[in-house]
Amino acid sequence: MSDSIEPKENPPQLKLHYTVLTPEQRDADIWAEEILRERLPRTRQLAQNWQAIISAITALLGAGTLISADDVIRALDPPGWAVLYGVLTGLALISAAGSILLASLAGQASWPVIPPGARERLALRETLIIRTRRLLKWSQLLAGIALILLICSFAVRWYAPEKPATKVSPTVVTIPISLQSAGRIKLQ
Amino acid sequence: MSLKYEKGEPAEWRDGIENLQLEVRQAPGSGNNRTYDIVGPCPRCKHQLRKNIDYIVGPALALSSLEELVVRVVCNCTSAHEGAPEGTSGCGAEGAIKLEYT
């Protein structure tokens, strides 16, 4: 009995044969197909989780950086360092905001026009999956850039030269003390 | 009268897969992107089934590990079969097929 069939087209040359799956292999195959079927909602869920994480981190680090930015900039002495710190911090926050925006777009369910044909529907679904993944990747890339910029801004903040602290000389008050009042003055 | 829905590998599966074929399609202008489908009459109900195996062949081609691939094929014909669970298509027949690279 011949249980193989030649494929119609050339590459790759594959023949079909009868075989048997173990129950474990069958379960794993069902599991894999389930994942494939749920790729779009799973990717969107992943994007939403990522957005929550990156938003929390940005809020935490961004707020702290912004609040103390004025003092840091005033303290840096050659103005170039202050400008560099401002630019790095600004770019870091813009990158983080971009990352959040892209993650949000990736996590959003779109409202596409569903085509009537099965083939077009499959193409649409695959396009949506690819788009979601692409947005998520860009979001992660921007988050990475934001992190690097933030680290650089911290480096400037910690290691750039600062203005020398103004020396405050103690005020000396001279009080003339007459002989009569000498006994009444209490020095504290 | 259509066959009743029955889940599992039918006795006709082994011989029936002789009539299944691997269909390779290439959309115009898609470069080297091909789609791979196992198509043909279901060994049990004889209605047309189609199983897309891009997700198996694609990665295997990329990893050059095409010597032996095993796929589970389930009848997904569009004909009605008595006793089929809600939302499912096909007659319930399923079995494994080994794709051998030549």
C-alpha cells in the first residue's frame, strides 16, 4: 500500500504518510492550536499589561525627575551641563510617553471592516496580529531608549560639576559694654 | 443523509489520507511567502477538508528541520453532521499525518 502523495508544486518536496500521535502529542497539538487561534487577543492582553507596567515606571521615575529638575539645573555650573540634563530628561520622558502611547494602540481592539471572504478574513486577522506585534515591539524599543536616556540624565545629575557653594561668614556683632551695664548683660 | 458526528480516528483514516494532498500556493507579489494546506476529501465523510500548516512548515523551513513533521488533521468540512457540538464543523474524524521531506 502506498500511503504517500506527491505535492503539486516543487519547494519544499513533502510527502504525506500515515502516522499515529501519542495522547500527549495530541494534547500538545490542541494546546498549540488554541494559542494560535487566540494570538490576537493574547497579544493585545500582553500589550495592555506592558502598558500598565511602563506607565507605572514612568510615573514613578518621571515625577521624581521632574520635581527635582529645577534644583538640579540650578546647581549645575557650566550651563552646558544644565542644558544636557534638560535635554536628556525631556527626551527620556518623550520616549516613555511614546512607548505608553504605542502600547495603548497595540492593546486596543480595532474595529475593522470584516470582508465577506474567508481568505480575506484570514488575511485581515494576520494583518492585525502583525500590526499589534509591531506596535508592541516599537513600544518596547522606545521604553529601552527612555531608560537609557534616564540613566544618562542621572549620570549628569550625579557626576557633572556643580556651582561652588556660597560661603556664609558668621556675623560678628560688637556690643559696647559699659562698666555700669556689664553686670546686667547675660551672655547666652 | 450525512454521517453522524463521531470524534476520533476512523478506521478509514489510514487509507483515506492517500487522497489528501499538500497544496502550496504563492500569492502574486508576495515574494517567497507561500501558504501550505493539506486538502482533499475527509477519509470518513468524504467532504472537502482543509488544514493550513503554515505554522508548522514555515518555522521548520526557517530552521532547516524539515526531515519529519507530524500534523494533526481534523475534518473541518462545512457539511452538517448530526450530533456535532455547537460551533464545530466537520464530522469529528481526526488523525495524524507525517510530512516527510524528500
